[in-house]
Amino acid sequence: MRYYDNVIELIGDTPLVRLRQVTAGISATVLAKVEYFNPGGSVKDRIALRMVEEAEQAGLLRPGGTIVEPTSGNTGVGLALVAQMRGYKCVFVCPDKVSEDKQNVLRAYGAEVVVCPTAVAPEDPRSYYNVSDRLTREIPGAWKPNQYANPANPRSHYETTGPELWEQTGGRITHFVAGVGTGGTISGTGRYLKEVSGGAVRIIGADPEGSVYSGGTGRPYLVEGVGEDFWPETYDRGVCDEIVEVSDKDSFELTRRLAREEGLLVGGSCGMAVAAALEVARRAGPDDVVVVLLPDGGRGYLSKIFDDEWMARYGFMDTSATEPTVADAL
Ligand code: PMP
């Protein structure tokens, strides 16, 4: 018999897939690290596992304890998976703008979701930051991972994502490109690759237009999971050789092309990272190996990025120019 003892054993060791169509005219090899192969469907399973393990070792999380985190997305799914296997409860706090579907995914894994009003200031006691702090204080045995300040977040990438990429490319990787949210992925993976290559691998952060990493002030953008309006502790400001700024339009156009041309149904931050990777790859030579990390799958974005009307409403797509369909002819 050949089987895994539990889903946690499926975290990490994700495949590299060469991009073949969106790279037309580019001589460098462009490889995608496809993180939706993790059991929770995103790169965040890696940090969830490491954060929980370190909290257990430090005695912060004990049997029967409760994990409390302000998250509505991928980190919540990762934490919920690990919590189940280790016998912890999960309470996730999210603002009411988060879709019912996303809340229900967390509930499906057995987590409790506490919804807070979006339309209050961060210092308001009802804000989701304050509610999660209060719950952490009031629930006995509660522990808050705080992915924006927890060193286990970048460390998980230093210990897994970085070594995987070095091994999978046989040490031939020359460029690593990833979107920056908490900064955990780029900081941990980037630091490992710099160390192991003696500084030869170039580290490139991809950032939405308006976010602080590319010099903005937090101006709103629609791509989810990346960019910030503050500098998290998990981001190592010394790790990136370059930051490439990408517009929402370019991010979403590439996200759709990845599904149609590469068979990769992925999220909007993946299109953003690939847009940056292609810019880097255009300047690179035929011996260069550019690796871009794709954080999650596209199912969670069907009613946005993959919906023509939504795209047209924000000016990302001209629907009058779409090709006639078979149904039009009926
Ligand atoms: N893309 C998505 C969809 C994410 O959820 C995240 C995590 N916030 C990122 C990219 C960025 O990863 P990191 O937090 O490691 O910088």
C-alpha cells in the first residue's frame, strides 16, 4: 500500500511547470512553482504548519487550545487544516466585505468565523483587528499566529520553498520572482537562494501599483493577497534586488491567459507575479532560468477576474470586442 498518513504530509514539494505560451519571444526558461498543489490549495499551508509547530515547541499552543487569527483567506485554510490534525479549535475574524463563499470555506473545514463591520476605523473596538486581539485575550488557551510579524512565516520558506527550488533546478535558477504580501515568501526563499548561490540569484518582488513596496502609499488596487499599506516585520527590506510594479489590468489579463494558454487556473496575484517575471525574462539571456511562484488557484476568483462583466465594469476588458460564440449562432 502506498499512502500518506494525513494531509499535512502533502504540504510542500510542489511542482515546477514551464510556461510555454505566454513566454513567446523570450529566450530564457520561465518556470512556475505551482502552489495550488498544496492540500489547502495555496502557499499558505507552508507557513501555517511552521507557525503551529513553533508555537507548540514554545509552549504557546497546548492540547485543546484555540487558534485566533484575523484572516479570510488562504492562511485561514492552512491553519484550519493543521488545527484539525493536531486537535485545536480555530476562530477566524474577518471584515464583512469578505464574500460568503470565502467564509463558508473556512466553516467547511470546521472553523468558526466572526464577522466584523468594515466601515469602522482600525482603532474602533468593533474593528476586526481589535476583535481578534480581544478574543485572544479572553478565550482560555488562545494563541494568535500573527502572520505579519511571526518569524516562522519567512522561516518556513527558508526551510522548504528555497531548498526545493535549488534542488528542482539543479542549482541553475538565476532569477526568483514572487508577489509580496506579508513578505514571507520572498524574504525566506530569497535569503536561502542568495546564501546557497553566493549571491548569484537575483530576487525580484512583484507589487501592485499603489502599494508601499513599490513606493506607493497604499492606494487601492483590486489584486488580492499582495501589496500593503504598511511595512510588515516579516518583510526583509534587504532581500530584493528589484521591485516590479504591475497594474491591476496587466495582472488580470495575464491571470486569464494562464488559464487559457497554460492550463493553469490561478489567482490574480499569480498573474501579477507572472507579468513581473516576463518583464525580467525579456531582459534575460537564453541560459537564464527565471522561476515565478504562483501562490493559489483560481476557483476563488470566478465571479471576479474570470467574469467578463466584472472585468468590463472596472475597465479591464472591452466586452464589445469579444468573439462570437456558438450560442450566438443558434
Ligand atoms: N498571493 C496570495 C493570493 C496571498 O494570499 C499571499 C499572502 N498574503 C501572497 C500572494 C503573498 O505572499 P506573502 O504573504 O508570503 O508575501
